[in-house]
Amino acid sequence: MKLQKSLPTISDSLRYVNTLNRIATLLYEKNIDSTFYYTKKASEIANRLKYAKGQADVLNNLGIFYFIKGNIQLGLRYFNEGNIHYRKLQDSSNIVQTLMNIAILYEVMGREKKSSTNYNLALELGKKISHDSIFSLVIYNYIIKYPNKFSKDSLNYYLNKGRNIAAKYRDKRILLAYDQLTADNYIKNNQFDKGMALLKQANDDALKNNLSNVSVIILTDMGDQMYQRDKLTAIQYYKQGLTIAIQKGYLVDSELLTRKLAATYAELKDYYNAYLFSKQYQKINDKIDAQENLFGIDYQDFAAKEQQLESSNLLAKYQSRLLILAIVISVMAIVMMIILWRSWKSTQKSREALRLQFQHAEVTMHDLETMNKNYARLIKIVAHDLRNPIGAVGVMTSMLAEKEMDEDDSELIALIQTSINNSLNLINDLLKTDFEQKHDIHKEETSFDGLLNECVQLLRFKAKDKRQQLIFNTDTNIKMNIDRDKISRVINNLVVNAIKFSPEGSNIYITTKVTESGTLTTVKDAGIGIPVKMQDKVFDPFTSAKRKGTGGEQPFGLGLYISKQIIEAHHGKIWLKSEPDKGTEFFVELPFGR
């Protein structure tokens, strides 16, 4: 072979790899083991140089080698990997070729749906490169696979088109394949002798040119054509094909021909020969099964998932950066607010100590109060300024969440969104908190039942998310002189806490009744309860008694602190009773308005 002789003269490494791969492709007809030898040499150099085209051709040749050797699963794996590499290189001709090879392998495996899908993909893409030599091979395989899809005129059109392309590229193998198709067409149209003569001539040419695989295919076809007319002659063709297949190591063809010979002898009632070929068929089939059982995986599905994983890895890099940004902002926000809170609390203690020591130092007291106001103002300014960047991160994560991604990435985005929502809730609570403990209460005559009913109705949707029921009972029908918005906030805080710390599917009871001095409202749940040692701390700001809800909800420790401020500003009282794992009951007592 000229290409083999040219190898010592090639100094360019990439060209050397291409030549090795080309030799490997051409040799499979003559010596399949030589195909593996040259492919292995090409693989070593291509991998060392990271030469993408050479690596793709290596994968394609490995697919050919394992297919001819009868290991269908490994052949399928390497054709698929080659197809992925060719797609990255946008190599249309080889994409078509690997799709066609994949279709053939699925046909051998009996997976008709996948075979048909890949055949159709190869044909559609092949039409776009209709002047490439590979398209003539696509046409050949498609006619062999679906002969009844073509009318007489369209079949002749495609036969001529494929033959002309093969002739242009002087591809002897494909030209012989078209001789076979033409001969089959003659036989189909009642020109049996003419068709068989052409098949014999094509087989002679194949043997003359050492195209062993083509010869086996033609001999098998000749046996099939003679089967109904003369089974003994058909047997001779099958045996000739089997001899070549065994000699060249074509396990798939050997399996097919031994099966045909066993069936033919059985039909002739020559049970001795039928038994011999059945036994030979079983040995070949066992050898193929032994190879395939080592690799019992659908590598097309596997390779497709690997391709998706590669794409998702790129997306994951951006998501990781976004996650880090969100975490840094959230941590900075929480740390800064805790520092400011501690500073404010420390100042409060200092102010109280100074007040006791210098009761008559009015000027000093004024200055301290001014400082406290500034601290409170600073906390709210910082909380307000942090809300915008955190909100921006929230928008970005929402945009990411709308994109298609796998389950792990979706869960990661959901965690970021939860963190952002928790940070925004904390900021909102800080903005609403009266650090100076002065309340502007705007009382008005309000239907107390109506207010409670409105709160319950608004929160039913939130409870529905955890399949909980809000049950509201009242025996009052009175009007109270209260600040409607602030009392609504208290009731909302208590009901939301009950939802948060109650299990899915549980009931939450909201009741109110008239007492001698006013009204008593209770919110009772059957949730996780509050340990005794924490019960005295739940009304403290940023309390250490806070815990996550049953659905993983994040608490911030401000809701009950704010509620207590509001109730006390109404000259009322708020307290609780709780047992761990049995539930909690909050009580709100409001006097009749004054």
C-alpha cells in the first residue's frame, strides 16, 4: 500500500496521524487486526498532541474494529464518542458516517426505533453534503434498509446519483456496493439471470481488490437470491461467504451465515449438517455474547448524558460564582447588622448607667439620646442600602431559575433564592423595627372579628403550601379602639410562626373571646413547641431562642419582639404556653380602647 510506504517520509506530526488513521480505515477489509494496530499508533500520538481531528478519527476506527470483531456494545460506544467529537469539529461528512454506523449497529441489536432515527438523521444531514462521497454510502445503506420506501423511478434516481458520486471519488468499494443494489433491482424486476451475473461479477471484482467484507455481503445476497430457486446452490454461496468471514474474523457475518446454513439444511431435512452449523452458530453467538456482556450499557444514552454534563459544568461555573457573591453579600449584611446591633445595645446600657449616675445632667442625656437615634438611623440606612444589591442578586437568580438545568443545579439555585429571601426578610424587619421603642399608635374604631378574619384569609394560602388548615372561631361581635395595621401585624406574626413551626397537614386554631376588660385572642398549634429554657427569651430582639421551621424556614428573631412592643403600646399583654413536641399557644390580651 502506497500510504504505508509513505509513512517514513512524513515529518509533520498531524499529517502522520491522519495517514495512520487513513491506513487503519482502508485495511479493515483486508486485515482487521491491522486496523487496530494502526489505530493504536495514531491514538498515542493524537492524545499526546491533543489533536482533536486525529482523536475523533481514532474513535471512529475503534468503532469499526469492534463492530467487525462482533463486540456491538463497544462498537456503539466508540461510534458515539466519535460522533460527539465530529460535532465539536463541525465535520459534517464524518457526522453522517458515524450516524449511519450507529444506525447499523442498532439494527443488528434489534433496536428498530433507534436504528430508524439514526438512519433518518444521517439521510437528512447527508442531503446537505450531497456531493460528498459519504452520501453515496448513506444512500446505499438506506436502500438496503428500506427498499420498499422507493418507487421504481426514485430508486433508479438514487442508484444513479449514488453511483455517480462514488465514481467521482473512485471509491471501488462503494461502486461494487452499487453493483449489488443494481443487481438486486434487476432480480426484483424479473431479470434474474442478468442480476445474478452482475452479482457474480461484483464478487469477483471484490475478491480481486481484496475487499473481503464486500465479498461476504455479496455472497450472502447471492445465497438469499438463490434460496427459493435452488437451496443447494444457495448453500454454496453461504459457505463461500462463511469461509471468508471466519478467515477475516468477521464475527457478525459469521453468526449470520451459520444461522442461514443451519436453517437451510434443516429445511432440506439434512439434519446432520443442520446440527453441525447450529453448533457452530452457537459457538460464535456465545463468543459475541461474552464480549457484549462485559459492556452491557447503551453507550449512546451514556454519551449523550456526558455531553449534557459537559455543558452543565460550564453553567455551574457561573452559578458557583453567583452563589459565592450571594453568600458574601448575605454574610456581610448579617455581620454588619449584628455589629451595629451590639453597638446599639451597648450604647443603651451605657445610657442607662449614665442616667442613674447623672440624673441632673440633662445636656449629657440629650446627647446620648441623639447618639442612639443616630445609631438606629444608621442601622436602617445600612439595611435599606443592602436591600438593593441583594434584590439585584435575587433577580439574577430568578433569571437563572427560568433556564433548563438538571436537578442538582435547580436545587442550588433554589438554595440561593432562599438565602436571598431570608436576607430580605431580615432587612424588612429591621426597617420596620422601632429601636427607640416609641410608637405612633393611630387608634380607630375597628371590627375586631373582621380584622382577625381578614388576617386568617390572607394567610390561608401560605398554610396551604404545607397542607395546613387555619380554623378561626369567635364569639365576639364588638368594635375595638385599636391601631388596625399594627394589630394586624401582631396576628400575622403569630399565625405565620404557627405555620412555620407546625408539621404538614396539621391544624392551627385562632380563637377570640370577650373578657371583663377587653378581648383575649389565642393562636394554638401542634408544632415542635418551645423548650422551657428558651421561653423567657422569645420576646427578645435577635433572640438566641430562634430555630428553623419544619419546612426549613429561616427565623430572624424580630417578629415576637415587634409584636410585644405593639401590644404593650396598646396597654395590653402577650404571653405563651408551650410543651416541646406538643405545640405552642400564644395569648394576646387587649383592653377596650381608651
